[in-house]
Amino acid sequence: MINGPKRYSCKIPILVLLVAMLACKSEKPKDESIKVTEDELMADTAATKSLQSVKQIFYSLPSPLETALILKRSGAVYDEEILNPVENISHYNTSKAMALNLGIYSTDLSYASLFDQTQATVKLMTASKKMAEGLGILNAIDNSVIQRLEENVNNRDVIMETISETLLNTNSILEEDERVALGSIILVGGWVEGLYIATSLVDDLNKVDNELVDRIADQKLSLGTVLNLLNQNIDNKDVKEVYDDMVDLKSIYDQVQISASEVDVIPDKQSKVTTLRSKNVITVNPEVFKKLKTKVRELRNKYTA
Amino acid sequence: MKPFVYILLFLGMLTFIPQSGNAQCKNFAKKVCKLELAPYVHDGNFNAAILTEGEDAELFKTFYAGQEYRIAVCGSESLSNVEFIIMDVDRRVLYTNAKDNYKLTWDFKVEATQQLIILVKVPSGNNDEAELSSGCVAIMFGLKTN
């Protein structure tokens, strides 16, 4: 997502130019030349240079598709019981509820698709479509998408490509319509759902080699991005409410310790895939994990109620 | 009457400028930059904006252990040689495409989950400073799925 206030930095000089054009047309004869002193010229050059250093900031959260891949790679199993039932769609009547649940259903459908649960995938895509329509994102998921899923039930590549396309459509349409606040709520809804699925699948924290627990702890890093992303639209009431929820979650994540070593860059000439080698030491005590799991469930229940 | 027409024209242009820019970026990301990700699957996120020569942008993202990624950074035709630099959280440079013939993509994996910063720089052209070019820059991520 793009930093709201700085997104159209190039609009400012255009605006200034337009104002200048209007002023010239209304107040000056056509043939009058403008005299510029050397000092004014230097001031203009300095202004141009300062415009050139304008920096735009993007905060990128793991998408529903990435979240589902990470879950699967970490040894998660498929459990349909923990998904948000599609029957709940009639409960969501506000923009905030629809945005959160569009994110939630998007993560659920990505998770179901990776475990080849095609019927659930189609049902969850239909639920996502309804949420998108409710939000006025009419072209993000059309009937051809559902049809493509139904026709490719045994082709996971096509299903994943289709999900990726609908996510891109949703995000880009919201960006185009300048509804980035809503877009950030959708992304956070999807992120919370990933966390909910992961924490729901961990019962025994004492199992030492639990990769899923490491990935849950890793979300401490993404939570920082969540807060920065929401903070860009904090003047929006719905965003502020979700932000406050995330601040509560942060108070628990602050008790999770992650220490990271320095990164070594290891290029591989054959595969052309570079490895960034480093090691994290993660410390989560069972009490903190229990509090985290409870908090995530509480937030998710609030969003899907 | 004339000032009224100018005001209408002015307001109309203000309304049109951001939307046309966004639509241009959306199409560029979907129809041009996304193709660079194959055979990786695009993650579905949209990170694109209109940048002007001399401007830069930063993207913050957490990358997860065990997942292989492809990053694609593409600039539209009006911008040449867009540079991208991958840095760790201490802003130590891990990769720059400037030393790789301004390649549009970079494939990598992380052994431990970590946040990285992607700094994108649009170089100043040789044009007169009064005529800075602008164009769409898209930053897209592909995921290896098997």
C-alpha cells in the first residue's frame, strides 16, 4: 500500500503550474514576458531539488496467498472447522465488517486451495465475491472467476493464479478509487485470519521442533508493518478501531523475544537463487503463547461476529 | 464567463490526474510487470505509484523462512534504469541491481524470517530540470509454490 499523504507528490507541481497558467491568462497580456532575477532562478532550482528528494513509503503485508503458503510449509494441517462459515456473510453490513471479512475469506480460500479443498475454495470465493460487491468493488471477482475455479478443480496452479488475480484486482481497484483505508483493513483482516488459523492449530507448545510456533512468533515483525500501514490512514474511524486492536495485540507480542544474527549473502550461480543466511533465536514462554492465542481468538471472533 | 470555464477545466483536470495515473499504474503492473514474475506466482499485493525522475521510494516487508521469493521492480517506458537496492533493517546493502545490469528481477530465500527494505531509485535524466519525466514504478513479489 502507498503512503497516503505523499502518493501524489507529482500532483503538486502540476497544480502549481495550473494555478500559474490561470493567473497568467487572466491577468497578463499574452505577449508579456516574465523577468526572472538570478536569485529567483536559484530559489527555483533549490525547490526543484527538494522535490526530487521526495520519498514514498510502502508497507507490504503478507498477502492471503503468502500466508497460506507459509502455513502449509510450516506443517499446518487442514481443518475446515476453524474457517469462517460462509453462512455468516449476511451478518456483515458495514464497510468495516465487509472489508475485514473479505480479508478473512481471502485467507480461508487460499488455505483451502493449497490443501486441494476445491468445494470449499469455490464456496469461499463466492463469499469473497459477495463481500467485494458489498464494498462496491464490482469487477474484482466476477462470475468468470467462479467458473474458472469450477472448471479447474484438479489444477492447483490455475486455482492459485486465479486467487492471485482476484487479490490484485481488489487491491488495485481500491487504490485506483483512492480507498486505500479500506484496502488496509482488508489486508489486516487477512493477516489476522492467518494468525488465527496458525494459533488454532497449535495445542502443544512444549513440542520443541514446532515450525508453526516459530512462524507465529515471526508475526511480531509483520505486526510492526500492520501498525505502520494502518497509521497512514489513522484519521479514518474504522482504521483507528482496528489500529487500537492491533496495539492491544502488540502488548502481548512485546513479550515475545526475537534476536537476529547478521545477514550473510550467499549467491548460487547455478540456481541463481541467492540465500540470505542468518539465524533467529526466538523465545516464547507458554504463558505468553496462551495469552497470544486467546487475544487472537478474541479479535477474530469480534471481526466475524 | 471565461474565469468560470477555467475553474471548471481546472477542477476537471484535478479530478482526472490522480485517477488516470492510478489506472495507468494498474494496467502497467498487471500487464507488464507481473509477467516478469513467471514461473513464480504473484502474491496478489499491489505496490505501484507514479514517480518522477530523482524521486525514490521505500518498501518494508517481512520475508519468511523457507519461502522462495522473486522480486520484480519495473519502471514504465518514460523512466530508464530504475535501480532497486535490498537492505536489511540496519540499512546494510545486500543486493543492488545497479551491479547486475539493472536486471528487473532478483530471486532469493531467507534462512531466518526477517524484515527487508527495498529502496527504489528513479535516476535523474539528462533532460532540462524543468521537464522531469514521470512514470509508473511497480514493485511486485512472486512466490515459489512447490
